Amino acid sequence: MQSSWEEQRARLYSLLGPLPERQAPYEVVLESREERENCILERLELSLKENSGLFQEPVPMIFLYPKHLDGPVPAVLFCHSHGGRYELGKDELLLGNSYMFQEPYADALIREGWAVLAFDAWCFGQRRKDLHPEYREGNYPVTHTSVTESEVFKDMLWQGEILWGHMVYDGLRAFDYLKSRLETDSRRIASLGMSMGSTLSFWLAALEPGIKVCVDLCCQTDFDALAKENGFDRHGLFYYVPGLRRHFHTADIDCMIAPRPHLSTIGELDPLTPLEGVRRIAKQVNECYQHLKSEGRPADDYQVLYYPVAHQETPEMREDVLRFLRNKL
């Protein structure tokens, strides 16, 4: 089973198009360091040391860790959502979002005594070039002319590259950096995100066995169920990977996370995740975890929790997420 999963990971990764080498050397520059009441906030920029193609650009990140540490602490790789909030990006960690519980995750995670790192996905935050005055004035350095999500998706596709592939790659390199920090217990790293960040969270956990715990909120979408409802436009362009549906279902990707702890939270009224498909995913993935237990292999909790809401994080959902992380991380 383990060798099969390794083969599946390689096959899944191959669908993401041409990408820089997985272990290509990188460097991280500290842009600023802010001492807050109960934590340290660093703003960083990760760049590959060697040019790897047209679609290569620095990855802005923020890293927070508790102010007083006795040693390395558990850490969370936070993947921000979409929601059309291109200006927000990684700062969702600090500011929250309209469809998330009112307390930003940064406050909640630091209160638990954990470190957390977030990064801007392509087209978001500091990477949304048209939001920079320098770009509008023609003084912003670029290697490609595409700016919006739609433009970047099409530009990459024309060049044989895939937007989601680059998003996943940046997430994997952010994990590499998080794992390297002295403040972080590299054996206790979780991925966490909502919506687009949810999808990124479980993809990263599937592809990177070093992620110990996976939590995804409101985006366990079964491809067949979505297609049955003609719901293609419910997800952004980033979501669509050429050839993916021929080879994988969401449950197949989730099974690559086993036997590690995995929590999915679902809004029963969420149009992004048709309920029939969610139940199909849960059944298949639960069977995968139960099979491991029957073989005597360690298989930790796989949980799918349902809430009577649409696409939003409720107070109950937040408490369930934090409880799961406390127990498993």
C-alpha cells in the first residue's frame, strides 16, 4: 500500500505540469520583524536561487510564533481562501474573512502556543501586481504580462503550464521553509485552510508525507457530483487541472493522506460541495483508513463533520478544528 501511495503521489504531481525541481535551492529574505504583545510577526520573501522559467516570482510570506519559547513548538501551514479577495491573500491569517469565524486564525493559533506560516498564492496579496502603484507606473519588474487570475491561467496554459501546479509548488516550498525554522517542531506540522485554502491543504498533505495533520474547511468536492449538477463555475479557474478527472477523484487524493489525522468540515448547504459527493468521498476514505487498521497498521482519526450552513465557518466549526489540532498535533 505504501509503495502504491508513493506511485500515486508521483502520478498526481506529474499532472501539475512543468515545475521547478522539488528541492531546488531557495533563499528567504526577512522584510520586517514586528514584536507584538504575545508573538513575533515576520514578513518574508521566498525565492528560488536559480531562474527556472517564465513563471517564477518571489513568494511573500508571514511567519508568527509565540514570544516566549522554551523550545520548538507545533506549527501550522495556513492556506488562505479565494472569495474574490485578491487584495487579501495571506493577510487573511491576520484579518480573517467575511465567511470565517470572527476571530482571525493568527490569534487563535498563537493562543494555543503554536507557530503559523501563511503565503500569498498566485494572483493574491502582494502578488496581485496591478494593486501596486509601481506596476501601474510601469516600474514593476515582471517576467510575464498576465496579471488577473483569468489572464495568468490562460497565459500559463498557452505555455503548457498550470496555475494550480504553481500554487501547489509554492505551498510545498513554504512547508520546506516552515520545517526548517528553529522555532518549529518539524515532526508536528499541520496544513489548514478554507475554500481554496481547503483544497490546497489536502493536496499538500497528500503530496508531502511530512505534514502530520490535515484540516480542510468547506471544499471536499466530488468531481462527478459537481459535474452532475453542471456546477463548474462554482469554483475558480485555479481549480481545474487538465487530465485530473481521468485519473483521480478527490477521495483518491484524500487517501494519500492516510494514516495521518485528517479532518474535513462541511456545510450541508454549500453549493461548492454537493452533499451526495461529500458522502461518497467520506465513505471511500473511511474505508481506506479502516483497511489500514485491519492490517494492524497505525491509522489515526479520519473525521468528516457536517454543519447546517452554506459556505462558511461557524463558531462550532472553529472549536472543532482547534480541538482536532490539539488532540492530533
